Amino acid sequence: MKKAATTPPVIALSGLTKRYGVGDATHTVLNGVDLVIEKGEFIAIMGPSGCGKTTLLNILGLLDHADDGDYFLDGRSVDTLSGGKRAQIRSSQVGFVFQNFNLVPRLNVIDNVALPLTYRGVGHTKRLKEASKMLATFHLSEREYYMPWQLSGGQTQRVAIARALVNNPSIVLADEPTGNLDSRSSHVIMEELADIHARGNTIIMVTHNPDLTSYASRVIRMLDGKIDSDTKVPRAQKPETAPKIRLDSLVKPVKKSGKKKGRKK
Amino acid sequence: MRLLIANHFANAYESLRSNRMRTTLTILGVTIGIASITVILSLSSGASRLVTSQVGQLGGSTAIVRPGSPMRDLQLSDITASLGGTATVSSLTEQDLITIKNIPEVEAAAPLMLLSGSLTASDETPDKSSLVATTPDFINITPLDMIDGQFIDSVTNQETAVIGAQLSVDLFGTEQSIGRTFRTHGTTFTVIGIIKRQNNPINYNNIDLDHTAIISLEIGKNFNQGVASLQQINIKSTSPDKLAGVVEQTKNTIQSNHFGETNFSIMTDDDLVRPSNELFAAISATLSTVAAISLIVGGIGIMNIMLVGVTERTREIGIRKALGASNTHITWQFLIESLVMSSAGGVLGYLAGYLAAFAISRSFLTFDPAFTWTIAGVALGVSVLVGTLFGLYPAIRAARKDPIEALRQYH
């Protein structure tokens, strides 16, 4: 496999295999995945349910271990890392966005966003400042002291993205980030992701929705634990496929509709 | 790796506050355990402090002689048993007293002769009273403050008595009873002095001075067919460093008086304190063990509620782990939550324990509970220990949760 001598790829996988179950019941979820992801890519992983997308994402995010194969993160093998070290990498290099948002229900919006900073040892005041800054970029400054259940789905997911980005991760892992949202909110979220991609972040997103692949720079299709196809999307194509809704035009109306939704809930 | 202690405390406070009822009940469990331990320790150390201070007042130059064989180890009963119990077979005689007085280094020696019988003034006959015959030297060895009047001395009339303040109230309804009279053994005694309230029924004289009438040895002998039957002789040496020599000579002289038989025992300060302190320690250890059981129940309460909390927050644990929390972080988060509960129980229990100890001592006992840093330390230390012991398992369980499983859980 190729390992660039100058700057190693953000993620390099070779022969990654993951099995569940024992004996007769063994089920191979990932069956020898080879993949190289360079810095700054926006990858959409597609495929039918049970093809191993989420498992792959969990392994990339160091929440899960592979049974076989190598995983190099920033050129370093992660196989031998201790639990504490893996947690440290999750805290400093990985940002997670989940389908069901996964905000801590007990904490308000700003505390949720500040949570990853806690585990990096950032002081209380600085944490809140950073979180507030991050929320401002997502146009959520007015919602800082709302509780998660007081937000609409789209707002909740934007809070979750803000939280994923607050400690400046080198990769953002999104597992069906729009799975629980209507199409309008979905596009807002995708615009946000495209925006952070434009700022140079590496994004790996699992999705079922073929429409959303138009935001990605590379689309990977998986089937039965293997990579079925791997296509780079030409950059020129992007404005054509997603020209209709731009973030700036959405900001104000969305905020209003968001409020109404919040009340309906 | 940073442990984020301050953050965990804020977190624990938040989560405990959101479940106020069950937090209160869990803390109550620990409070009761710690309170009972505090009651036991403070009362028993109060009691042992009382004896120690009693003996401390003697100034290190006092020895006491008691009838009975010294062959066995000194028991608490030797010190606190009522003198009446050994009265019938006392081996100490007036002759012993005289020979002890003749030892050059003896500054003073006073006999104690307990007499049976009740005291009566007009129609009052107090249930709790004792009659003791001694010599004027008694007050030189056991310093006593008088409310009024004087102690018996060599020139006072035989038929006079010095009484304790409470006995005065029981007999005459007042502490001002100089000149009043009471009857016992067919003789009428006039009160010439009232002893100030002592409030310590446990002392090396084995008499509760508050309830005692003191008369002279001469008339005491008359009530006993003219024979002095002494339950105790108090000896004071001229200085503390001469005490050992005095004890030795006393032993020899009494032995020769008793035809070589050692049917008496001599005790000095240390001997007097040690067995009682050992006994109080043994009693408090036994009671504390019983109280520890209630503490274990409190600990189980903590463990139980922590396990519920861990299950309830499985998803939160998954989220925190995905956001970069290590197992150590999660362990501390839950451990500190249980520590906050148990230490709160410890502090409340310590305060409640002292209130209870005071209530008990004021209503049933004659001494106050002791305040020592040791007891505060034990109360807090034990509560922290309980929090750690019973919080560790739930905390480790929380930390060991697989983040993927945890994130999959809905509630």
C-alpha cells in the first residue's frame, strides 16, 4: 500500500476485518477493507443496511477495535494504543456527529458543546467562551441556554455538529447526520458540513440518501463488508447539483421556522 | 491525564440535585450509621476522659489500698464496684491506717468506711444516699470545694456531718442546709458543710459525693461494734517521685500487720486509669461494630442507587466516551458522585450524632460527650471509606461500558 513519504494520509486502512459472534454464528461485518483518505476530503459512504458502514465509522473513530488488518491514523498505527490513549485521540482528533444527535439531555446547549473541551482539560470559563464562539458560527447564539428538548431537530443537529467541531478535530465522523431530519433541515445540515469541509476539515459521512452525495468530494459504496466502488466527484459538478439552497439564504427563515417547530414539539 | 476534579464535583452536584428525593434517602442511610458511631465514640471517650481527669487531679502522688488479693489483673469492677459489696469481708483495719501514717514519706492517709443504712430528715428518706466515715485527712488527698461551711476536722463535734449538694436537696429541699439535722443509726447529725456539686459518680473513691454524707471515723466505728472495717485507704506521698517508695513500704507494713498475707492491693494513678480505659475502649469497639452494620446498610444503599444511576445514564456514558472521556474520567465521575453522597452523610451524621449524644447525656448520664478531632476524623474517614468502597464497583462498571453498546441504548 502506498504511504506518502511527505505527509501521511489522515487515514490508511489495509485489510481491515471485523467479525461479530463466535463459532458457527460468526458474522463478518468488515471483510478486508483497504482505504486511504487524504486530508481535506469529504467522503460519503453509502450502502445497504448491514453492510458495515457504521462499524467502519466506529473503528475509524476508535470506538471499536478491528479484528484484523492495520489502521494508521496520521501515519501512526492505532492497534497497540491503550484505552486512555485512544480516548485522548478521540478527544483531540475526532469529532462525532450522530443520527440521533446524542446531546446529553441533562446539560444545556452550551454545556453540551463545551463537553469535549472538558476532557482536554480546558478551564471552565475558556470552555464556555469557545463553545459560545462555535455556536455563533452556527447561528445558535440565542439558544445557548436552551435545554436539548427545547430545540427542533435541525437545531439539535447543528448543536451536535458544533460540539463535534469545538476541539478542532482533524476528522469529523458523521453517521447519517440527516437521518432524522426533513429534507429542508437536511440540506441546511449538509450546507454546514460543506462549509466546514471548505475550511479544510476532513469529513467522513455515512448516509442512505443519494441526494446528499452531491456535497461530497468522493463517494464510497460498500456491499457486504467490502468496498464496492470508490468514485471521486469532480469539483465542477458540485454547484450544479446543489445550487438551490445556500446557507446564507437559509439562515433567517430557518431560525424562525425552527422556533415554530420547537413549540410544536 | 487531568482528573477534572472540579468538573466532576459540579457534575455530581447537578446530577444529585436532579434526583433530590433518592439522593436524600441515600444520604440518610449513611447519616444514621455515622451518627450512631459518633454517639458511641463521643460518649465512651467522654466517660474515659472523666476517669482520666479524676485520676489526673491526684497529681501523681496518690495511691490507694483496697482489700482483696492482687494476684489477678486489676478489673474495672475493682474501681467502680460499689464499696458496699466488699464491706463485709474487708481485710483493712485501723491498725493498717496507723502504720501507713507512720511511714515518713506519707503526707496524709485517709480511710474510707462505707456504712449501710438510710438517712432521714423530718420525713424525707432519699432513695439514693450513702454514708461514709473518714478522717479530716480525706480532704487533703481529694480536694473538695465547699458551697458552705467546712469539712470535718479534728475539733468538730462527733455528731456532725458534711453532705453532698444533691443529698442536701433531697433531704432538706435546699442546698443551704447548714445547721439542719438528719438521723441515721439512731444518732442525730448536724450538717456543718455542703460539698459543691461534683457530677462524677465514677471516681476512684467509689462514692458519688453528691449523694453522700461524710461523718468522722470515730462515730462510724461506733455503728460497727467499735471496729473500723475499711474499704479503702487513700495515701498521699510528700512528692510524686516518692510514691514508688511509699507503695513499697506500705506493702511491707501491711503485709507484716496481716501476718505475711497479701490480702490487699495497692493501686496508683496508672493502675486506676488503665483498666477503665481498656474497658471503655472495648465497649466502644463492640458498639461501633454494631453501628458499622448500619453503615454497611447505608453503603449498600449508595451502591444500589449508583448502579441505578449508571444504568440510567448508559447513553450519556457512551456520548462522553465518544467525545473523548477515558475510562478514568468516567470512573472518577461516578466515584465522586458516591463520595459526595457519603461525605454529606458523614458530616450530617457527625452533627446529628453529637446532638444525640448531648440529648442522651443530658437526660440519662452525668457526663458530657467528648469533642475530639479523632472522632471527627473517624466519622469523616469512615464515610469517605464507605463512599469509595461502595462507589467503586458501580463506577468501574460505568467505565467498562462499551461505548458502541452504550450509544445504541435508548430510553
